[in-house]
Amino acid sequence: MALYSEKVMDHFRNPRNVGIIEDADGVGEVGNAKCGDIMKMYLKIDDGVISDVKFETFGCGSAIASSSMATELIKGKPVEDAMELTNKAVAEALDGLPAYKMHCSVLAEEAIRSAIDDYNSKINQGKAPEK
């Protein structure tokens, strides 16, 4: 049996939504000191819906695949739904990750929540237009 699923390999080789959103409504960055992975998520939110999402990840193939899949799972969804995304859902959507790589899916969940928290803090401070 292969160590990584075809979906993991596909999202690693052909990651979706890579890049930066210059005028992002929310930005979140998280990292794992043990493995050195760093993920940064950018969100564009219109009328409470994530209209665009991009990521930058410095890390292993599982980290890149998890970032890519996570963006696919939240794009076009209401912010409230994106907040409910779990690392387990990311891993399941990738047809599984090795146990020692599950922290990559946790980082993807945390990066999304961090970006949404950033967006919410801007709204609460009157710095981001409520859309």
C-alpha cells in the first residue's frame, strides 16, 4: 500500500489556490515548531461568504496537500461553515494521512480559524467593511 493517497499526491503536485490575496479581508499564519511547517491563509469575504482563498505553505508534501484541500473545502462557503472545518475533515477529504502527518491537517484547520479570527477582529474594530 502506498504511504500517501492519490488525492494527497495530486494536491501536492498540483496545489489549488496557491498565492497571496493582496487586499485580503482576513489573514492567518500558523506554524509547527517541531516540524518547521508554516501555513499562511488569505481570505476574501463577500456577504459573509468566502469568495476567494489563497495559501502559502512552507513545509512537506502533506502540509501542502492539507492547505490545498482545506482551501477547496471552504471556498464558496459561509464563514460560519468554514469555522466548523476540522482537521479530520481535511484528512478524510484527502483519503487519509499517515498518523505522523496528521499535524499537517491540524495546521490547515488552525490557519483557517486564524484568518477568520483576523477578519472578525477587523470587523469588530471597524477596519474591514462588513460585506
